[in-house]
Amino acid sequence: MSFFKRRYFKITAVAALLLLSLILLSKIGDNPVQKAVYSVMSPVFKATEKVVTPIRKFSHRMKNAGKYEAEIEELKMQVNALKVENRSREEYITENKRLKELLALKDGMLDGRMVTARVISYEPNSWYDTVVINKGENAGISKNNAVITGLGVVGRVTDVGKNWAKVSTIINISDSVGVKLSRTGDIGVVSGDAILAENKMCRLEYLSNDKKLINGDILLTSGLGGIYPSDLSIGKVVDIHSDSAGNLEYAVVEPSVDFSALYEVLVITYHDGEWSGNESGNVGENAE
């Protein structure tokens, strides 16, 4: 056995020496040995490369994983910053549009004195039936002054302090507004309703000619009652409830103003040569 072992080691040593010699010769210039080595070893190199390359790429990715994560987080922050900037720009454009509408409305009512105010809070319920603005007695605001936006009527002032005022919107159950149909001129009353207020709606009643009422009819202030100037937008009829004889019981009105998205308002402190407020505060009694 020792004979065979010695012979095996000799053969292995000779083969290794021969392979080393071939490799060394292959490094020296362009010679037949180099070409032969490349020809023999090329499949081995290719097979090795197929195994080593994915491992090398994986190792590179793992080594740079932290760097990539940091870059991704930085990109996310940049995207979020752009979103905030874009949102701020859109909000600025929207606010600018609202202010222009208020200014145009204010300029168009030459017979009225206006105070621009900002809504600062709502009553703690989900009905939006009462809001608080940041102007009060110091700005010339008093109880029962009408409050409007470029879209239409908001409501009237019900309480006032030095630098704040509370506004009851037209969906408040304690309020009513004298109205007319823009299509026919028929007179009626819009008032708040506890159930409808949950959906930011109000109701139309006491219409002088209810037979002519149709869905989609536009309602404007009638000017009766001493609070609101005439021809301000109130809203539109979206549902009609009649009795068996076809007489109007009430109609559901969708206000022109979205009370959940109030920002700036105009308070009419004086119009048509008379103070816009009255001490009764009950438009329904005077609307007919």
C-alpha cells in the first residue's frame, strides 16, 4: 500500500508542477502554450464566472444596502415636501379665489357696508348650524346682521362680543328666511329642521303658489323680514313632499353654501339706508 501511496503523490506533484508551468508560460507573451491553456481552461472560467458573478452582485448590494435605504428615505422626504408645497399652492389658489369672490360681491353691493371676517370655530356638533367669526362690536357688527359668502347666505349674527360674533346658519332650527322662487317670484319661507340639519339641509314651507314648485328650483332671499337684502342665493329645491291633494307640505332645500367648509365671510352691517338687523330676529313672522 505504501508503494501505491508514494506513486500517487508523485503523480499528483508532477501534474501540479506541470499545470503551474503551463500557467506561468501562458503569462509570458503570446505563445502556443498560452493559447492551449486558455482553450482548455475557458469552460472552467465561464462556469466559475456564472457562479461567482451573482455572488459578487449580491455582496455588492448587501454592502450598499444601507446607502440605498438612506437614498430612498431622502427621496420619500423630497416627494412629501413636494406634496406639501403643491397642497399649499392649491390652498393658496383656492383662498385667493374665495377672497376675490368676496371682494367682487362687496364691490357689487354699493348700498351696503361690509365687514370681512374669518370663521374661527364651530359649535361642538356635526350639524354646522352655528359658527363663530373673528370680528365683533369693534368692527361695527351687531346682532341680526346678515352673513354671506360669494356663494350665498350663511345666516345671521345672534351674539356678539368685542372681537367675535356667533352666527346662526340657515339650517339652524331657530332660524327662518323669507325667500322667493327665482323662476316664478312666488314667496315662501326657508327654515331649519332638526332632522334635515344632520345632512346640512333645510326646508321650504308656506309657498304662495306651491303648485308651481319643481325640483331644481332656485331660491333667493325675498328682502322681506328686515335682515337679508333681496336676491341673495339661498339654495335649490332637491325634494318635494306633498299631501294627497297635491298641496305642499314642505320641500327639502340644499343650501348654496357648504357650511362644513366656511373660511371667510362678509357681514352686512348696513344696507338700503337701514340697519340690516332687527330686534325680533324672527324672519318667519315678517316674511309673508
